[in-house]
Amino acid sequence: MEVKEAGYVGEIYRISGPLVVAEGLKARMYDLCKVGEEGLMGEVVGLVGQKVLIQVYEDTEGVKPGDKVENTGMPLSVELGPGLIRNIYDGVQRPLPVLKEVSGDFIGRGIEAPGLDRKAKWEFKPLVKKGDKVKPGEIIGTVQETDVVEQKILVPPNVKEGVITEIYEGSFTVEDTIAVLDNGTELKLYHKWPVRIPRPYVEKLPPVVPLITGQRILDTFFPVAKGGTAAIPGPFGSGKTVTQHQLAKWSDAQIVVYIGCGERGNEMTEVLEEFPELEDPRTGKPLMERTVLVANTSNMPVAAREASVYTGITIAEYFRDMGYDVAIQADSTSRWAEAMREISGRLEEMPGEEGYPAYLASRLAEFYERAGRVKTLAGNIGSVTVVGAVSPPGGDFSEPVTQNTLRIVKVFWALDAKLAARRHFPAINWLQSYSLYVDTLKDWFAENVSEEWNELRRWAMEVLQEEANLQEIVQLVGSDALPDSQRVLLEVARIIREVYLIQYAYHPVDTYCSVEKQYDMLKAIKQINDWFYQALEAGKTVDEIAGVEGMEEFARAKFEENYKPALEAALEKIRKNLLGE
């Protein structure tokens, strides 16, 4: 980029890892700069007297004091338009497939690549005509980006309203002009938006529609609303990443944005290899047809982690503005916080708890607050649901990132290393987890699933809590010391845990469980519970009840594609063996 104004070029005064201090440079906070001879990308993060502090998103090895620094005069922005879907970006929206072509398997420094392909042509169909008045955020036409996603072309939110004097139909690249307004503004298929500024909307709506995930423990006990926020904290090996993969694959969001923020390269590779092969259950097409991936692995420059989180949420807001429901998987916000801690240390800021910067809580809140179900500028309803994984060291939920996240989010899915060690997956602890959306979503479940749903959910949760209370006595004196009715309750709780809560992510059928199937299974367990107590009153022993024939068939019914006949046959067998004809 040419620098046209004096003062927009300075030189390096001091370097500390990814932090570069420049002097003689005119700059504002968050301006994008090119550092050194290779033009490494960086962002202004501080102004101290005449010195400018720049956070560089690439390795600064070989850069030295006296090298030039160039200010572009623009904040870090992403390109929003056709070509986002199916793409894989790094933290600052450089397409990784393009970078590989340019520099091979290892990304060279200072390489620039536009976020959207400049040569690809897209078929644009206008929805407005010459003489129409258009306002910011309004939809002026469509582009069929993939078989699944129709991209709606918006008037950029920062453009003044005007009357269309020219509008064209046909095949265009993202840089071609597709419409002209009477105020001289030329509209293209794409526009840029600064990543740190939330995109505007008309109003935020209450969270009354659930994001259906197909995971029984989440949908039944700890649901998240569309436009809601959730956190999955858990120690190493407890299944955070697999749970996020499941959410990305099966949740009923129309667009998925997956941010691999500081995760191990092998986990990101798994996502990149798996997603193109996964079939979308609703369309039968590959899941990548509605997915954007932002990959910033643990061996990539630490400073770019922060950018990757903002890049991902800005892309999500763009699709929200078209009226889509978007789900963001951020894996993991702990790595982002660690990057903040490292940069904060180099900035010589006063450290807060455990060395994290004092503004950790406000940065996390800034990110999660960009979630929401909203009425867009175009008058549509769209949502961004944020699910952030947290990786507390040693599984310690009292550390600052987990604690600050829990103050902000409304859903807490607590992963438990002990459950994972017992091969209970998903290893979500039902006694520690919670959802603050249960009350706001109960009307939706009553209307769309069954009037009994909320009562069944409450009953199952009470059984599990009662079991936890009884376990202390059982560990001291054994279950034989309990009254028969409580021993039956323990048996029912075991069925809920082993049949209902355990779900096999890699089983072709059990990986996804519809809300209707969840209701049928839960209702069947409640029916078995009632029969158990009837059999107990009729004189059967607890051992006879626990060993009743038909329970194995009942447990296997969830693996059947057509589960209803198998479920009914197993229930009938249990009823006959317990209560007779």
C-alpha cells in the first residue's frame, strides 16, 4: 500500500517478541501496520508519548531496530462477501489454501493474500430496481454461494442511505460494481468491516428458541438458546473438542464458524479432514457447504490468536445480518487469554490474578456480548450463538479464565475427568452443569415437543440428584442397607445414566438424537420407573426387578435407525415380566 501522507512511515525503536515499539509514526489505536522489510502485519495496541506499540501477528525473528514501519491508516478488517463458505482462514483472514500454494507447507512471513478470491465469478440476482431507496444493512440481491447457502448481498452498514441509479444483473467478481447510489457510492459484492466493532442491528430479542444439538444431555437438561452463550470447561482428555465437533456437526444452526484458537495442530487437522467428508443431516450435502473455519494452531504466532477470535465473530455477525442462525465454536478461549497475558507482560502492564491482564474479564465479556438473537437492519431475525471451550490447567475451575467466563455465559457444561475415565461420554457432569435458559425455553418445548417434556425433565433431574445424595450412604454401608424403594431409585438412576446420558459420538445412529426421540426415550424410562414400583408393591424383590428380562433390548433400542418398534417391543417384554399379562 502506498503511503500518501507524511508521518505514516516511522522506524523501529525496540523489539520484544511479537511487540514492536516504533517512533516517528503517526497512528491511532488499532491501526494496521506493516513492520520491517517483509511488511509483517501488526496492530497498534498502545500509544505512549511519541512511541507507538505494535502487536505483530507473525514471527519477528530477524527484524531489527531502525527498520521501517508503515501505517495503513485502517483498522484490522475482514472482507465479507461471496467466497467465505468452505474457506479455511488463519487468524487475520488469509486463506490457508492460497498461502500453501504461495509458500508450501510452512507459511512464509509477510505473505499477503486477500480474504476473498478476486478471480472467482458469482451470479448476482438483484432484488431491488433502479429508483428504489435503500438504507444501510438492506438486502439488494442474492448470490448462490454453495448448494446450501444463498448469500444475501447487503448495503454495508456504514454507507449512507440513497436511491439506486444503476443496478446490474449477471456474473461478477467481488470487486466489480453491481449498483450505484445517487450519492455516488458504488456497491460491490463484498465490503470490509473492522473486527473489533460489533455490527449494528435494530434490537436484541429474548432467547426463546433453543439451539437443538442432537445431544441428549444438552438438549434435555442444559439447553442453550439461539443467540445464547455457553462455556465448556474441562481438563485435558475430557472431550471438549469432540463435544464441540458434535455441536458443529449436528446443531440446527444454518451456518457454522469454527475457530481453532491455539489448539493442537493434530486436532485442527482432524477438523479439516473430517468436515469435508461429513454429511449434513438436513441437506445430504457435505457439512463444509455451510462452514467457515478459522485455524490458528498452537505453533502459529501467539498474537494472532486474539485476532482469530474477532475475525470469527465478525464473519458470524455478517451471516446473522442476512437472517441466518449462526453457531460459533471457539476452541479454546483459554489459549486466547494466554496470548493476552503474554502481550500484556511485554507491554509491562500491571498484572492481575495469575498474571492475566486486569482487563481479562472485560475482553471476554466483549466477545460473548456479541452473541444474540436480533432483528437485523434489513428486518430479518438472525442469531449468533457462541460456545466457548475453556481449558483450565489441571481441570481447576477456580482459575481466572473459567471464573470470568462463568460470570458472563448463561450455560455451563462442566466436563468431568472422572466420568471420562469411566468411559462415560459425553463426560458432562449433570450435578455441576447448569442452564439459565431452561425457564425461557420451556414454552417452546411444551409447544413443539410435548406438554409433558418439562415435567419429565424435572423428574429425571430429581432422580439423578437423589442418587447423588444416596451414594454417600452406599459408599459407607453398601446399597443393601437402604430401603427397597431407594434401591429401586438407584436402579432407575443407573438406567438414566447408562441408557439416556451416555451417547456415542462415533456411532452412525446414536451420534445424533432428535428431540422427538429424546422425549420417547425419557417417557419410556419414566414408564419403567412406574412399573418397578408397582412390581415392588406386588411383592417382587429388588434383585428380580433389576434383572428383569427386556432391559438389554431396551438399552439397545437407541442404536436402531427405526427405534420406535424396538422400543415398544422391549417395553412390552419388561411389562410382561414384571407385572404379568
